[in-house]
Amino acid sequence: MSGRILIADDSANVREVLQMNLETLGYEVLVAEDGDQALQTIYRDSPDLLVLDVMMPKQNGFQICRKVKADPERAGTPVILLTAKSQREDVYWGKDCGADEYMTKPFSAKELEDTIERLLIRRAAARSHALLNFEDDLERRRAAGEEGALSLLHWDSRAMDVFRKKYGEVRYAEALERLKMEGGSFVQSETEGGRIEFVDGQGFRLLLSGDPEEVEELAEELCKRLTRLVRAFYDASDRERKMIPIRDFKTGETQSVPLLSFTAEVNPFGR
């Protein structure tokens, strides 16, 4: 097995031991001694897997993991969190920030090596799957007899037009980027093999396999999250009114345009 692995730990001894073991197995190993160095390395060198100590200075492992999993381009990078703690709340925070595995020190080298290999194999399979375009993936799932649904997460085009005109393209671009990140993070953390894609002028489409009722619930939940997120980009006065007054220059009348929201159109497929 090959791959580029980042070891981020403030203990020089841990870094050296893990680096030696993993390089012996044929991995390329990068090291960082604090959270800031780790984040710089992640964005500069794009490692295939991250081994992060929870209690690092500057930025801890939870913070780094959360930032990686919220980035659509890096959300698929496996993360192993290492800690000397084993309290239930630490395990909870590890899972909450999106970590793929949570290991308590001391651990055996074999245990870590096996975990790394398993996660890299899973990542390779996921990346191969991602090479299919959206339509091909949908047809593949149908041909395989999978159950699931293609959901269209619509926004109201009139509400979006008004938002862009009132707040400008800079805020629109910021809101759109946050929406894409939220959608990617949701699919990564809440689904198995799900896909989401932005559709210009319409919203998003979501492809999920599984029980149709459960898939519909996930689509509805993502709509709620996207709606809450985008409304944070409105001014407080507009949020309080829950609408934006717009003057129609042809008639001279004032119209009330609701704030942007998302609705799900769920189209099941399969058995």
C-alpha cells in the first residue's frame, strides 16, 4: 500500500516513531508539530490521510479535522485522531467533527497500520466511484437494483434574484460557497456513498441510495440546514420581517418577496 500520510503531534518521539514505521511500509510521511503547521501542510501537499493528535498547540486535532471535513475538496480525506484521553465526551467530539477513527494512546503499531491501510483502501474506492459523472452514477445504481432517490433541492428563483440584487455579487458568492460546503459536509457525515451537485440557477441535486423514506428524511433535513444557513446572510431587519419589500416600477406597487428557502423534490428509484 502506498500513500502520503501526515503525522501531526507535538511529541517529537511520537512523530519519529510513527514516521519510521510508516516509511518502512512504503508510505511517504509528512510531519507537523502543531495545528498551524498541520493545516499549512494539508493545503500545500494534499496528504491522502491525516493522523492528528487531539491535544496539539495553536489548533487542536478536533479543529483541524472539522476544517478538513467542511472543505468539499478535502472532505474525503480520512482522519485518525490520537489522544491520551478515553472519556466518552472526547470520543463524542471526535465523531462529531467527522473523524474516521479515534484511537487512544497507547496503541499498537499494528493497530494503527491496519487502520491506515483500511481507510486508504476505502478512500481509493470512493475516489474511483467519484469519477463517474452524476448521470452515469444514477444509471449504475439503477442497473444494480439499488433503492434510493434523486432529490432536487430547489431554491425560489425570485427570492434568489432579489437577494443578489439587494446584497450584491460578493455576498452572493460567499453565501453560495458556504451552501456548497454545508451540502458537502452533510453528505460526507450523514450518508454512505451519497453525492451532491450544485445546479446553477436552481439549487442542488442529491443522489442517495437506501430506503426511500429515510432518503426523503435526509433530503428534508438538508433543506432545513441550507435554509437556516442562507438566511444568516440576510440583514437582521430582513430576517425579522421574513421578507424583502420590492417596488414594481411598472405598477408602482410594493411587493413582498419571501426570504430564500429550499424545498425537496424527491424522485425514488429502485425496487
